[in-house]
Amino acid sequence: MAQQASTSHTPNEHIVLRPPTSQNIASLRRLNSLLLPINYPKSFYNDILASPTTTRLTRLAVWLHSVPPADPPPTDGGGGGDGDPEAQQQQQEDPGVTVGGVRCRLELPPPPPPPPPQEVVEGEADGEGAGGEEQIQTGGAIYIMTLCTLSPYRHLGVGTRLVASVLRAAVELGCKEVYAHVWEANTEALEWYRRRGFDVDTGEVVKGYYSKLRPAGARVVRRRIGVGDAIAFAAKVDGDGEGEGEGEGEGEGLGGLEGLEG
């Protein structure tokens, strides 16, 4: 059973989470290029800003040179792209240094089959009666594609806050789980995820997942999203989220090989 309390971490006052913008997306690309063994194409980052959902599922951890005032406005609400004047003003005042980041994708379940045709009852108004209600698709999962933290800023809760921002998004989007791949030999990363409420699949290893590593297998870590998560995040008043960790994907990511402490 996942431990929900595992994502709790006292935030460092110099670190804030910010949404991706056209001004800071290059810093995320530099961070990933430095820490991850995969050279993600430019489209990987262009897609972040092109989709409001992917923008919501991407966050940058920024170290501020000056400490923000007490009770600042939330910096991790839904949306928050280039059109967010508060985010723009904050970055102009103190752009800070990007020390961590997470990028995820939303995986929706297959749409439900259309309802069978039903006989229209005489006298029924158009759009009313049986089959007239709109079906809203829910469920699905969030997959952690890249997640990393610069080594001097580990043990500060950066990764824990990034992971918690993903869990918050999962609650808001009605997702059933958050998952990632972790290199099978990285026992430290697997334990890191366990401490933060993720379950490690103990079945057969995903063979050949990491083509550049030996052994080349991966294990899946996943956290189910339940009622307790919805209650926990609804009770939080700061929009910064919480979480620290590391996990990748896209076939060759190291899934938590870098920057797990915190």
C-alpha cells in the first residue's frame, strides 16, 4: 500500500516551482542535456509549450538568489504559461537558476464505445431522454518522462516537490496513477520511490529497456491515485506542490539515476 505521507517535505525558501515558458524552456533543455544520457530533440521541448496539458505536467525548480516575501502567490497552479503575468514578473525580478525539472505526458484510456442506438420516445425533446447525457472521459495515467536535480541542490527536497506537483496534477486531471521506469540495478532509486509512496513492480523485469546500460532491464514504479490524495492536495493552500525524485522514460531514460536525494 502506498504511503501518502512520503511526499511531505519542508520547502526550502530559496526554491520555487515554475511553469515552463518560452523564456525558461531553454534552461530545462540544458539541464536535461547535462544530467541525462539522452539527447532529446527540439520537438520534445516545443511540444511542452504547444499543449496546455503538457505545460501543466512540466515544472522547473528554480533557485532564487533573493528569498521571496512571505505568503507569495501560488506558482504551480493549473496553466501558467507565457500568458501568466505574475510568472513573467517574478522571472524578470529574479530569474534564478534552474536546478531541477520534471516533464511528463498524459496517457488517456481508450474512449468508451458509443452507446447502442435507442428508440426515441414520441414527445421527447431533442437531446433529452435516454442517451442524452454527455459522457466525460476520466482515468488514464501520468508518465514521468524526465526528472532530474543538479547534485549541489540535492537533499533540499527539490525532487520531492517536483513529484508532488505531478501527483497534484494527477488529482486535478482525474488520473488513476503516476508511473515511471527505473533501471533495475539502481536499488537506491527504487528505494527512493518506495519512500515516496510508489510501489515497485516485482514481476518480470522489462528486458532491454535501457540499451546503453548493463544490465539493460527496467522496473516500473507506480503510485495509485486515490481519495486520500485528493483530500491531501485539497487541504494545501500553497500551489507550489511537493515532491522530489527522479524518473525517466522514452525508452532509454535512466529513471531516477540522477539526483534522488531530498
